[in-house]
Amino acid sequence: MSPRGEQHVRLFFLYCLSACLSACAADLCNWRGSGLLRDPQSRVVQQVRLRCTEGAVEWMYPSQALRVVLEPNLSSARHSTVCIKPFGGFGGASAYIERAGQLHLLVTEGGRPEQVYCFRADGPQKPAIFLQATLQRDIGRRTVGFRYELLSNGSTAPGFPPTMVQGKTECRPCNDTELLLAVCSSDFVVRGSISDVSHDSRRQMSLVEVSVERVFRQRSSVFERQTGGEGPWRGRMLTLRRCRVKAGGGHFLFTGAEHFGEAWLGCAPRYTDFVSVYRAALRTGQNHCEFALD
């Protein structure tokens, strides 16, 4: 076989391998594919449908357009907000949200990877994200991707980054009703103290570092022990800078939500105050769940 023929065989093999990997890289929650497999003359927008409330999309060598429809199998749950967080090095495409057949720009090429973008998903249509590839002069590796989360009506407070969702959010302590709900439904519930607070001026966020004495519940490993598994638990939480959280004495009950691998502070009463509220709720039967007090 001539050298040119061998080259064609290798290219065909790589094409088939890429097609197989692309097909095998899709599941109900995540999708990973390549724009190199598309016919450059085709005008058909590639369609992807994902059936989970959270996952990821990774589009290598973006070409033409990709439409991602989010339609989770949990049809009984109403999801009113969709949030996406671009991967680092987001390049080669721009992201739009689709509303009533119209596209609205959400993320441009080179968007900040730490930024989270959210939009309302009310209405009869399934939420969709439209990726439009930008014209590239080089053939270097480019990848556009993002993680997504669908949030139900009750997910936006407390413990959700309020700057992501339209609407005014107050920096105030939770009332008794909100607190009793938070200890039952939050992604994490821990008791501890604030050891340090730092600020991110660009994001207008505060990073709250806490030393934790007891972990009542956590969805993932936001709070971890130091090497060796001894000593206090430690972790970090985010909150709005304008809420002016400060380091200081006292023990608190920290509750909140986890989004895109980060913990967001929700209700955080002094622990003694929470104990008083919970015991009063027990006496009147207004507690929403059983909570193990010390």
C-alpha cells in the first residue's frame, strides 16, 4: 500500500474511533462530543437531550451549532431556574438561552469560568441552551463546556447564591419557620465557629472559613478533617459580601446548599438560639423533622 493510502486508512480509523468515543460518552446526565464529526456543509443543528437535574456538557472542536435541551425525568418536580457554570478555558463558542423561540446571549467566548449564569425556566417549553461556534482560523484544540443545575422553586433560598437569580435578596437572619425548614432540607448542617473571612471584590462575595465541631449532615465532602482524621472539621462557605459576615467568638449552626462543588451559606443562627427554637417547636409539634440535639 502506498504511503498516501496508509495515511487515508489511519485517518479513517481515527474517524471511526472518534465516532465511537463520542457515542459512548453520552448518558442521561452528561454529554461529550466533537464538532469534527459534523458535515461542514450541513445546516442541521445538532440536538442533545439530557434527563437529569445536574450534569455537564463538553463540546470539543466546536463547529456550527449545538442545542442542549434539559428535560429531567422527574416531571412532577417543577424546576423554575437553570444555572450553568462554564469550564475553565471556555472558548470557541458563545452560549445562548432559548426562550419562546428566541435566543438571548448568556456567555461569550472567554467568559469568566468562576461566574455562574442563571435564568428563569418558567413556561411550557423545556429549557434549552444553544451553543454557537465562532469562526476559528487555527485547528488547535478548543473546548467549550459547562456544568448545569436545574433548581426547583424551593431551591433559591436560603443557601443559594442569591446574585444568580433575579429578584431582591435581603441580608437578614432567618426567621423561626425558615430555620426549622433549613435544618431538614439543607445540603449541609454543621455546628462550629468562624475562623476567618476573606473577600473577593470582583465577585462581590465573601469566603467564610469555619472550624466545625460536629457535622450533622453534608451531601458531599465540603467539610473535612485534617490529615490523619483527627482534630476539628474544616470547611469553606460563600456568601454575599454585602452581608458583612465577620470572624468572631461564639458557636453557630451553619446550614446551606451546595452548587457546582461550592458551599453557600444559608441560615446561621447561634447554636443556643437554634436549640431554643427547636425545643419550642417540639413542644407544639411544629418541627418538620427529628434533629439530634447534643
